[in-house]
Amino acid sequence: MVVKVKRKEILLGKEYETKIYLPEDVLLTRDRRLRADRLDEILENEAAKINKEFEQIKEEIKKSNIQKWRWLGKKINYILKNISSIEKTDIDNNVIWPAIGQYLRDELKRGLDDKKRSGTQNDHYRKCWALAAIPGTEWISSWVGWDAFTDRGDQLVYSKKLMPLMKQKFENISPQLSSKEYQFIAKLLIKQIPTKAKLPTNIDAMDVEDIKKIIDAVYTEFLRMREDIKNKNQIQ
């Protein structure tokens, strides 16, 4: 229910590293502190294993960001499934992601711009985990493309129905898709999904045939847009 995370703070012009317990609004009892300290040790050891293994395989995947982050997602998924002291609430409230990420080597970290997303539903490590753990993501061959879906809401990514059906429709052309084209597809999908009172739709509550119709419409419109852009470039 509580995790321990490093944080850098500025005091009198000097930078200091401190340890905090998240979520900060949870009463920090002695028992929770001890469990968080123990979990922190376990996560540091698990991250060390990941760092060592990455050193051995990084040459194989260095040319593909999506391959690297999918690989990392598999390692994070293993941690979540096999460490019993990680509670569901740690995952649901997103505090587990910085608790793991703080011990990863620099090549497995994100830049300074990602700090504002740390510990949120848009945390980089949550996206890596989802890429590896959610069924049907294999058709995504671009990290920017994956971002296009994750940044438009959980309903596009964490549905048990949507991604497998998207894979069925798009996997034949996915190797040729550019990052920008993935963004087009995500935008078209959002436009096609019905909403009520501006609230996200529960896609898993929809009938499979209705979802297929939406995906078919997206596919048709995407191909039309692609052809229009191609013709326009030829004219220019």
C-alpha cells in the first residue's frame, strides 16, 4: 500500500536526494514503513538483474525503441506477477512505476520531460508494461505510435477487446506504418467511438461486432487519407 521512492530536492541552492513514501496521503504506520523498506530492497535487486541482462542484449535491440521498451515491459510484468509484496493498490494508484524505474540504468530511463508523468497513468514504465502485458499490441511497431494510443486514454489500450481486433485488421500493413500514421489511426478511432456525456466509453462492454464495425470504418478512412496524401505529394 506504500512504496519508497527517491526524490531530489533543492535546499539553500544545493541539491539533496531524499526518500519519500508514496502515496503521501496514506497514513505511514510503522508496519507500512517496514514493508515499503523491504519492497524497496527487493525492487532494487530486481532492477539490478534487469540492468545486467540489458547489458548483454542491448546491441541486438538498440536500433529499435519499440523492441527495447517491449522487452523492458516484459521484465516489469514479471516483477508485478512474482513479487507478492506488491499490492494491487500500488499498481492502481501508479506509485509502483517510479518505485521500479528509479533503479534502472540510464538507457532504460526517460528524459527530464517525463518527470511530470512519473507516478501517473501516463508513466513511461506503465506504458512499457502495457505494451508487453496487454493482448494484441504486437501490431504496434513504433513507440511514438504506441504513445498516440496511450496518451488518448486508457480505454484505447487497456480494453481486452480492442487491441486484439485492431491487430487482426492492421497487422498486414503495420510494418509499413509511420509514427504519424499511427497518430492518424488513434485520432480516427477516438472519433468513431461513441461517448456519453463526454465520459470515456467502456469498450469492453460493447458488442464485438460493433467494435469490428468501428475498426472497419477507421481502416477504410485511414486508407482513404493515406491515398489522398500520396496523390497530393505526387502532384507537388
